[in-house]
Amino acid sequence: MSELSKCFYEVTAGKTCRDLCHPEYASCWLSFVNTALRLLPGAYKLYLTYLVIPPLVKGGGYTWQYWKDHFLSYSTASYKTYVIAVVGLTLQCAFYKLFGKLNYYWVMGFPGFFSAALSPKLNRIHLRLQGITYFNMMLEVMLKKSKFRLLEVLRESKLCGMALFMIFNARIMEVLQHGKVNQFWIMYPTKIREPNREEADDSRVMGAIYPRPYKACSHERSCDGFIFDGIWKYSFAGFIIEFARALITKFPLLYSNPAQFLPGLRKILSFKLMFFLAAYIASYRAIGCLLCRHHGEDRPSHNRIASFLCGASYLIYPKYQVFTLAFTKFVEMSWEHLFKTGKDLPEWVWKLQRIPYLRITHACAVGYMYHALVFHSHLSPPFNSKAVNYCSDNRVERLKRRLLSWMLEHEWRKA
């Protein structure tokens, strides 16, 4: 038994679910009714970025059907997340009634797991979005908690993180170029085509750096246009993401303290994501174009070299979120590519493919992150805290503070 769990059982001895979860309500039933009535707005607030960012990034071509489908998708994801939150908080009381005491792992951990597993199933897009997000946060907490020497070095060294990101990125782009796997990644490689030796090269900058009498690349536009178009679009996308995040975080100041809204917005607004995306796309496309010009044609090896080298841009934005996303996509895409291209695979391998990994991963990661938020909050990513507090109307935050006050009081008495 760990020191933390031992302390938990000491401070909760004789305590009930009312003491820990809902001291303001005399019964679990009243707590459930109030939870069900009050938590819906928080789930819709959580998904505001999902509502705002995709139309901004799309940049045009809107139709009535697009807005209808987009808002329906937003509403469905928000409502099902609300159900997960209500079920998770309600199961705290159910498990207390079942065991007759508060249990270390049945506070937030298993209620989170069962709420995600038993609640209405999200559609595949939303399930993948939530599943990968929570799984990546779980990896982040595990990396921070680990005492394994190799992981400690990886955690502390940005160069090690960059080297691994470069490897992951090269493999991901290679799999995407094969065309058998179609999943989200930062960028997609251009489909290789034969060079048109009768089409003159009209790139001024790249033409001056490495002249070619004809266009050797696979993209439609000039090399200059291709590179600068990528820089503009990815810089804009990075800025919109960061601006939307800052705006939603500081939005309450508009009505609580308007004078502090703009200073607060400027304080947390970062341009590192924008610079990372711009450097990533610029270096990938520039290297690819130079290689095509050198060989006189596009080759699959160009994609591997360019995607490996452009991964060095990770140093601009060395975040756990970027690293864990790359690792997750590396494993997931490699696995899917194996099944779609492998021949004569054993029967047991095909049986493994029938397992609903995404649903299981989502449930396990939600349970783990709920538990981490209460018992390892210093390691929990800010988004986990924000998501849970939005969806629980800060009830989990109050539970955590209540439990912490008990533990501090217990330690003071021991001292």
C-alpha cells in the first residue's frame, strides 16, 4: 500500500460519501437531481473550441447543411459528455453504498472508467477525439510519475524528445504516403506524380537556390507558392487555436472584470504553436522541393527525409501534448498499416483486431485521469482540470480540496 493510499484510508475512516462528495445535500438522491440539473451548460462550454475552430480553419465554402451538421455534432458530443459526468459523479455514491466505505481506487478512478464505458457511445470521430486526448494525457502523467531512469532522461532532455519526434514523424508520413491509412496528422504528403519536362519552372526563390529547367515536384503550384501557402495556412491555424484557447479561458472576465480582459488575454496568448507549425510545414516542403530538384523527380525517399528533418521544429514547441500525440499516431497508424498491407497474418492477429481498443482505451484513460486529478493534481495537465471542472460544475475541485484539507489536518495532528 502506498503512503498516499494509506493516508487516504486513515483520514476517511468513518466518513461517508456525503462527507466527501456532497456535504451540501442531505441525501445522495438530492445530490443526483441537482447534478443532473446543473451540469449541462459546462459540457457545452467545454466543447466551445470544437464549435469555433473548425469553421475558422475551413475559411469558406459554408452551406446550410454544413452548419446544421456541425452544430448537431457539437451538441451530440456535449450532451454525451454531460451524461458521462453525471454518471461518474453519481457512481461515487453507488460504490460507497456497495462497499460501505470510501475506497482509494473507487473515488473518481473506477467511477470515471464505468461512466465512460456505460454511457451512450460517442460516434467514432468524437470517441477518437476524446480517447486519444485522454490517452495522451494519461501517457503524460505516467511519464511525469515514472522513476525509470531512461524515462527520466527522456522527460528532462528536449533533444531526446526531438529525436524521437523526428522518428515518429518520419514513420507517420511514410504510412500516410502509402495511402492505405487515412488518419489525422499535422500534414499529409503530396501524391507522387511523374514530372512534366515540358512545364517550365516558375519559382523565383527556389529557382535561384537550385535552378531546374522544368518542374520536378509533384505539387501543382510553383515551389515558392507551395511553401509560402503552407506557411500562411499553418501559421493562421496555429494562431486561431491559441487565440480561441485564450479567449475561452479569459471570457468570464468580460462580465466579471472587463478592464482585465485584454491584459489577461495578452498575458496567456502564445505564438509558439504558430511558429512550430510554420517551421514544420516550411522545412518539410522546402527540403522536399530541393530533393526533387536535385534528382529531377519526386521519390518516396524524399518524403521520409523531409519528414524526419522537419521534426526538428519540435524544439520550438516541446510540449508533452505534441510528443504523446506523435507517439500515439506512430503506434496506431503502424498497426493499421500492418493489417491493411500484411499478407498471411496468423488467425490470432486478426482476432486481436476485433477488440474495441478505442472504447477500452477511452474508458481506461478517463478513469485514470479522473483519479490523477484528485490524487496527483500537480502532475495532471491543465486541460484535464479544466475539462473535469467545467463538466462537474467544480464539484470535483471541491472534493479534491476537501480531501486535501483532511490529509493536512491529519498530518498536523501526527506532528
